[in-house]
Amino acid sequence: MNRKDIRFALAEEAGLSDQEAGAALGALQEIVIEAVVAGDKVVLPGFLSVEKVSRPARSGRNPQTGEPIEIPARFGVKVSAGATLKNAASRTGG
């Protein structure tokens, strides 16, 4: 499912126009991005959680030459499925 599919499904499920659903989806995206940038954890109970995580610096190897390299510290994003989503995914069927 891509963004367009989600927008149409959201419009149908919530009884919104296509434009209203698109605006709501865009607003949700911006809210989540702003929260993650600020270091806040976004939690939709049962569905998912999104948070900014720190990845420490580490040593690695260049896969082409085998030479050791230093990989700098950075931030990443961790997305975890909630219990309701996990249970739905484990159901049998298509």
C-alpha cells in the first residue's frame, strides 16, 4: 500500500474527502517527524511506536578492500509494532 492507497482508504474509512484525507495524512507525517527530531517517542497504543535512537561510533571493514574503517556515531529511527498489529500479522490467511 502506498501513500495514495492509504489516502483513499482513510477518506473512505473516516468519511472524509480525498483532499481532507490527504491533508490529515500529511499533518500526521509532519507531527511524527517533528516529534522524532525533538527526541520524543511517538506511541499509537496497539499499533506502533517510533523513536529516535543513538547509534554509537564503531569499527567496521570496507567490504571491497577489507581495510578497517571507523563508522561515526549517528542517530537512527526505531519503529516497533504494537501488540494489535503483531497479532493481526500472525493471523492465517492472505
